[in-house]
Amino acid sequence: SSAPAAQCSKQLAAYTGFRYCIATETFDSSLFLALQSLGVGSGSKVLSNAPPGSTAVSAVHHAGGEFVCVDSTCDLTIDVNDLRLKADASGATVLILSHVCGHIADMEQVSRACAERGIDIVEDCGDALGIQLQGKHVGRHGVVCCISAQPDSIINSGRVEGGFVLSDNASVAALIAKMAGYYHKQWQHECIPDPRSLPAEHHDECLDFSMQMMNITAVILQPQVANLERRVRAANSLHKRLRTRFVKLVGFDAAMAVSLLVPQNRAEVRPCSTSLTFLAGLAPAAAARLL
């Protein structure tokens, strides 16, 4: 297909290195379809790390599941010890792993904890497009990865939202494509496996939620995807200057602040820093100065 949504999907698949990419109408839709493809339904327990984003919570409830919140560390990454405890207590079989504000957890530990319990990972990369872990784009430790094109994302289409589901799993990607509404031949391309390849039971039971991305959204996104590396470099440069000026301006010192932590990723992570996050215990004078 030469439609803009198809071309944009191919661009993003090439950039991230995934085999399949399905463009959706919203980021919420991408998470919802990912959960549906993994069998989340009425009463299913779904783990996800704090702070819980409204998108993840909404997707779980939309799918009929029950949201189980897992603690995060001071680095804004999932607490693996609490993950083990909540997984064992809940019996959940799916984890939405949110890379909050672009902070990447120790993925080897997370993957090991989930593999030991038969938990499928959906990587919420709403804040993580452009981030690389050990030279590869993040999102590869899950069955599927979801990317956002909401207004505050590194790529966005203004008030017209969009999202993407990426995977290397052909059967999962085909199921998501069918549920999203990409079952007509004219909508298919090399980054969408043919839904007709699914087992017969999926054709009878799988619902069509009609969640395809609008072509007008894709037209806005295409030039941004084409220049993603330039946008990442600009975001990281701005973040570095902002972080330095912020700490200097607020004037954190022993007399004014009980503690200050500006979380940073580990050395093996190439960030895409689109926001400045910090944790601080402030004395009244420092709080007033910040405000």
C-alpha cells in the first residue's frame, strides 16, 4: 500500500528495527490491542509500574482487566523486587512495562523475573521513542512495543493523536492488525502480516475495533520520523542545558534542600530526554524559590 499510514509504519519499523508495525488511531488503542492480543479479558490481572499513567490504566480497564500497580525506584524505573511480590500474589500473566519519562530499567532483571513466571511483557514506549539500549532501540524485551504520537511525544500530530504497535512476532502482529481493522488487501503492506494467515478460530472470534490510523495523521508524522535522529540530538542538547540551569537557578544546597535527585539513565542507554524530572525534599525557602 502507498497510503501515508502504511509508509509511516514502514519508516518507523526501519528506524526501530522491528519486523512489523501497525499504526493505530491513538496510543491508548495501541496498548489496548496489545493486551487483547495476549489474551487479557474480563478479570485478568495486569501488572504495571508506578506512577500509573492514565493511558495504561485505561487500556487495562478497556480490555476488561484489573490494574495491579508495581512500585518504582527513585530512578523512576520498576522495582524488580516488588514486581516479583506483586506477580506472585496476583497471578498476573501480563506486564505493561512503562519507561517513565524515558528512564530504562535493568531489562535483564525484569525479563528474568517475568520469564520465570510466564509473564508476557508489553513495553510502553510512550516516553521512549529514540532511546537505545546497548545499541538497539528499546522495546525488544517484550512481545510487543507500543509507541506514542500524542501531543507531548518526540513525534506528534498536534491535537490529532496516533500510536503504533511494533513486534517481531508474526502471529501476534497479525492478530493486532485484524483487530485494528487492517484486514482488507489494500491496507496491507510488508510491515503488516496478512491476517488471513491466522488460525480459523481467530477469524470467528476476533473482533474488529476499527482503530486504524488516519492518513492525515500519518502525513504529519512522516517528516518527523524521517528526521528522528536530529530531533533526538536536539532534545538531548536542550535537556542538558535545562538540567544545568535548573539546578543552578533553584540553588539547591545543604541549607535549602533535604535531598535532590535528578534521575539519569545508565551508561548503556542512549537517551532521548524530552522532559526534566526530579525528586526533591525542599525546605520552605527552596520551595518558594522554585515556585
